[in-house]
Amino acid sequence: MEVLDCLGKRCPLPVIELAKALKSKPIASRIKLLSDDPASAPDLIAWARMTGNSVKELGDSAFEVTKLTD
Amino acid sequence: MALPHIFEVSWPDPTKLGVDSKSAAILLNEAKETFAGHLGVRSDEISFLGEPSLGFYLALSGLLSPNTRLVYSNIDRMEIFAIAENYPNLQLATSTSGEIDFKECTNSDVVSLQLCNRETGIIQSGRPTNCAELFVDATASGTRIRLPGNWSAALWDSISWAGPGGLGVLAISKKAKWKNPLPHLDSRVNPGPTSLPLIVASALAIDSWVADEKNLAEKISAINSEIRTYITDKIPNADLAPGGADHLLSASFLYVNAEQLVTILADKGFAVDSGSACNATNMQPSHVLAALGTLTQGNIRLTIHHATSFEDVKIFLEVLEQTVAELRA
């Protein structure tokens, strides 16, 4: 799985970089996002709800993101 | 009465003898009666605090004993989170619409009830009926929501009726088993003295605020609806926090840096607050937004004042839409 390393980056950068990385990818692509910003956990869940994608929290600042919509 | 005049007439200590002190005591008693009338408590249940947030500690610590459980919610004020660290406690989780279910409370608990959430405007409809003592956080609701009948202690903030800042009103019910947690030799709740000019100014403010509210409530409600509709219809990827009270509104914008948004809005003449991490001193996102599942990035919190006009709001919304688009580009 592709890894997007956003460790040390502050909100809203991890979510912006994730959206950019997913843009050119086909539906059902998965990305492992690394982010230790305290806002990332709540914001990735809200992002998934708002954009219709899927996020699974893996622990240790890692999230598995699956693209479900364009 | 203008504020400078209030300072001229209310400088003496109302507890001393002498003509000036007697007139100051009359001013203090009149102020207490004014607050009692508007807040639905007895005047002898009222104390004033120069630091409103100290009221959370005074009220709750006085109601709790070392083994009492404190029941509170995850959208309560952080002051209550801090107090809970020192007692057995139960934190209730809000639903995504902001409702709290108090059914787990038992008749030995001290329960904290927030009538209105100051960040989002969520009005709590649930009422804890099964509890030993009930603390009511009325700091954001002011005079808008009546106290539940079984209240033990309640706290208000003068700014909620557009009074001077730095003044809290704390009521301890005569029926409550409250013990002063501070060292004390007499029955005063707060050692004080609290600024009499501020108390008098706040009493005048609450009178005029309540009178204005009757005429302006409809306008405030219409402005709130207009802002919500505009953000929903015109600004993509916006997340409105659940609300309730018409004077408050919280909205978040995906892919937007809140610090930049608040700064640009301030430059254009609009003072808004934010619950985003980049705007907080501890760099943590708002615990209220996180608890509700609302987006925490790009967040702004709005307060609609009595003087806010439809014209102000129209300009604000256009500036907001344009700024959000620019920051996303």
C-alpha cells in the first residue's frame, strides 16, 4: 500500500495532501496515511463522512484510507 | 446610568457604616433583586464573582464530597473536565446532534448540566432528574433558558446579556447541601469584594438586554437561518455543527486553515472565534467539535449580537465565501 507521510505536519495539511494524493487514483485505491496531528483522527473521520470515502484508524498515527468516490 | 457615573456612586464598601456605604449597599441589593428576577432565583442565593470561571470550582467542589461521583458530558466546559480529575466520575458522550442521555445517573451523583453549549449553541433538552445535586452551567444561555426545578447551584456570565466581562453570577440554592470549599469564617460564598460598579453595570445591562431580546429574538433567529442556508447552499465542503440557540453558530470548512481564515476576516472587520487546533493555545482541536464528529479544521464560531444587522451579515457571508475559496486555491 502506498504510504503518505504527513508526520509533523499540522492541520489542515494532512487532509489537503491526502485529497491531492487521491485525486488521480482510481476508485478502490488505498493509501496508508501517517499523521500525528491531534486534529487528524477527528478530521479524517469527518472528511470521510463529508466526501463519501472511507477511513480506518490503525493506531500509532496511521490511517488506512480507501477512495470510494471521485 | 452611564458607566463613569456608576463608578462615581458605587465606590464605597457596602458592608461598612456611613451614608456612602449605605447607598452602596442599596445599589448592591437592588442589583441582586434585578438578577434574581431575571434568573429565577432568590436574591439571597446570589453571589458575584470577579472571575466567572472560578464559579465552576466553587459550585461543584462545594456539592461534591471525596467519594461522590461527578457526572458530566464530553461537551461540558474544560473547567469541569479539570474538576472531574479529582473525583470518581462518569463522562457521558453526546449524540452527533448534541443530545445527552442522563439515564445512567443515580440518586447519589452530582450531575453537571450545560443548558447551552457556548461553542455551537446546542440546547440541552434532557434533564437529569435522578441525582443528589444538580449543577447548572448557564454561562452561555444567560436568561434565555429557565433553570430546571431541581437545581442546586447555577452559574451565569455577565457577557451573555452583553454586560461587562469579568463578572460571574453564582446562585447556590437554599435547598442544596453545599459546603464552602474555600477557607472561611462566615457564610459568604465568595470572599470578595467583587467590583460593585461592574455588578451595577451588569444589572443595568441585563434589564435592557431582556427588554431588547423580546423585540430582537425574531431578527437573530432569521439571521442564524440565513447564515446556515447561505453556507449550505453556496460554500462547498462546509460542515455545520449542530446548533439550537439562535445567537450562536459554528461552521467548519474542509481544506481551510482556520488561523488564516480568522486573520483575514479580522482584517476585513469581522471578529470571529475558532475551535480549530491552530487557533488554540494548547494546539488541540475543540473537544466539543471532536465529540460531535464535526470537522475541526477551518472552524469559525459566530455570535449574533442584538446590534447585528442583515446588511452586516450579507457582507460577511460574501467575504466568507470569497475567503474560503481563496484559501483553498
